[in-house]
Amino acid sequence: MNIGKLAKATNTSTRAIRHYEAAGLLPSKRSTNGYRVYDNDAVIAVNHIRWLISAGLTAKTIREILPCVVKRNPKVAVCDKTRSILKREFDRIGRQLGELKKSQKLLKGALGPGK
């Protein structure tokens, strides 16, 4: 399928799909006229990529675990490598939350009573 059909099938912009491809997350082939062509599994892959991005993972991390994603289900296959990567990311997000809470507290203090 072409990029327009893939974008429509996944409710994703063509720009995002090009970004996923450039980041090494989504393979494509080129037709004789130079247009991108994606196989039917690309719909599943794009949905998984979007799910993983919404979970706060970086493109680098998604590249590491995307091969372990279970088809047609936004879950990650449990293996030692995947578990380790997800634990690392979980901890990173926890640290970010702590920093955001500190920032929020400082801003609340600056705003004074009644926010």
C-alpha cells in the first residue's frame, strides 16, 4: 500500500510515517516510480509504534523492542531483554515525574495562595 493509504488506515499523518521510516522503525520499499510502498503488516507496526511512543519511549528504545511486540496486540513479548529495556524506561520516566513534581512545587510557590 502507498503512504496515503497507510496514513488513512492508521489515522496517522504521512509526515509521521516518514519520520518512523527515517528513524528506522518502519521499513518500506520503493516502487518503480519511486513511491514508498508498505506491506499489510505496516498497519500493525504503525499502531504499535504509536502505542510505544504514547508510553513515553524514544525511537531508539522502540527500535530495540519493536521486534518483540506481539502482532495485533499492543503488548510486548516477555523476554529478559525486553523486560530489562522496559524496566530501564519505567525507571527513567519515574525520575522525570519526580523532577516535574519538584518543578510544579516551585511554580506553585511562585504563584502564591490560590494558584
